Amino acid sequence: MKIHTFAAVAALGIIGSGCASIIDGTSQEITVNTNPSGASCIFYRQGIAIGTIHAPGILNVKRRKYDIEIKCDKPGFAQATYLNHSGVSAMIAGNIAADIVLTAGISSIVDSASGADNRYDPVVNITLAPATSLTDAR
């Protein structure tokens, strides 16, 4: 009987490994709204462009432990930047507790490697200030 119980727990652990990867996924959408609308926004991670949108717009990004910098430009306005920090998903806390009991940490390793344990702000609002010229400063 003890072997059957152990086998059942082990099977649940294997099924649950990578729980956040399965339930939450390894990518997410980030919606960008700009004021005024119509700005062109480029997403950068570690200095490398990973996507461009025309705001308002949505970009699907891979979840990683690195922050995403969003730079928006529109003629007649100063460039605006938003730093979207990579944070820990709310699902990961419960996943770690269950993971230690059921899979001896394998699930957390899978989630961390896939980026599923990270998340970004899903909606970003960026305001662009009107550009100032040198003649305005006089």
C-alpha cells in the first residue's frame, strides 16, 4: 500500500512539474497606450529590440527574468520611456510549496528555465510631452 501511495504522489509530481509553464504559459501580451495615441514604440530587452508596435497596440513577449524597456516616439513630441520590470508571478509562491513536496524542486527549475515564473505589467500607459525648441527657451 505504501508503494502505491508513493507512486501516486510521484505521478502527481511529474504531472505538475512545470506547473506555471503549463497554466500561465511562457509568454504574455503587453498592451501599450500612449497619450497622444499614434506613437511608435520599440521594446528592448538587454539592449536588443524584441518588437515594435504602433500605439495603442499589443505585443506578445517571451517571459524572461530581464526587464523590458519601452521607448515611444511621435513627431512633435519628446521620446518617452517606460521600464517594465520582470517580476515574480503570483502563481509561483504556491507552485514552490507544492513543488518541494511533490517533485523535489523539478517544477521550479522548469518554470525558471522557461521564464514562466516571471511576468510583466500587462498594460502600460505612456504620456509623451510636447517637444520644446530652442526658441521657446528664450
